[in-house]
Amino acid sequence: ERKILFVEGGYWLICDRLSATEEHRYDLLFHLSTLAQNLVETLLSEEGTTVASPQLLVCQTFDPDTQVAVDAGYVSHVYGRKQAAPIVRFTRHATNHCFYTLLYPFKRQPPRIAFRQLKVSDDSQLVSTYDASALEVRIEQGGVTRMDRIYLSHRPGPFNVNDRTFGDEVVLERVYTEANGGLSKDAYSIATGRGQQG
């Protein structure tokens, strides 16, 4: 099951939810263009996994059980002629799993992105990302910092994150924006799908 969110005209969030009755090796592939050949860098930290290429960042939340690799690949724009183009591969062994990938295109200077999972509970019990997730995206670029929180539920809630309750399928909350040292609390939510927003 795949869900794709286009967040405020700035970036895409892709949710790939995979299920099975026994453990599998799941490989999630992103094919880059020929312009990225020999120009891909992988950055790993607790702020997330970022694969940087010309004019595109591919980000996932930090997960020590998910491996990332850049494989050799090819594209063909003309019949009979192929050109080298890298493939980004995320690999996870699991029974049920949900990949969350953020794609951020840019023109000149890449932003700094922190992409992390927040703990989600159902009553007093933590739930897996397969059932519900709260994702925090912090983007710093050109003297402006903004932070989005995206809440996704894959089954009926409600779910709790800190002091926030959500039950809708998707909730977007822009938490703050900083420009030139000032702080503007431009907080709002957009909810879609089932349930009640808290």
C-alpha cells in the first residue's frame, strides 16, 4: 500500500506499507537520473538518513535496522543506448513494515533536513509505525527554519503523541517558522480521512 503526500508545495512524503505472514527482505528502490552519476553522498545521523544528489534529497528517519546503499543502474532515453544512473536502495528485514521517505527537490543550495519519528501510543501502549506514525520534519534553508509534524494513522485511533491526539488518516501541522532571527508561530492543521482531530 502506497500513500503519497505533496506537502505545501515543497516536498513529497511517500509512505510504503508492507505486510506479510512471515519475515521478508524488503527493498525500496529510487532510480536517480544520469546527472547524479558519481555525485551521490549518503549522510547518516540520529536526525535521519539523507541521500544527497544534484537537486534532490532522499531522506528517511533513522532506523538502525534499515540499510541504505547506492547501486549501479542504467536509464535509456534512446532505444539501444543506455547511460549509467545510480539507484538508491533501502533494505529492511521484517514481517510488517512501513517505509517513510521524504523527497525534497531544490534548485541551488540544498537545505538541512532533520527527519525523525515521534513515539505514538494507543492509550498507554506504544504502537508500531505500521499502525500509526508521527513524523517531524525540520527544514533549514536561506535563513528560514520551519517544522512540520505529519500524523498518519493506518487503522482507527485515537492515537497520542505527547499532548496531541489524532485519529484522522492524515494530519499536517506547521509548528513554527523563523525568518531573520524572528519567531512566527504559524501553526495550523489540515486533516483528511476518518476520525476526529484532537
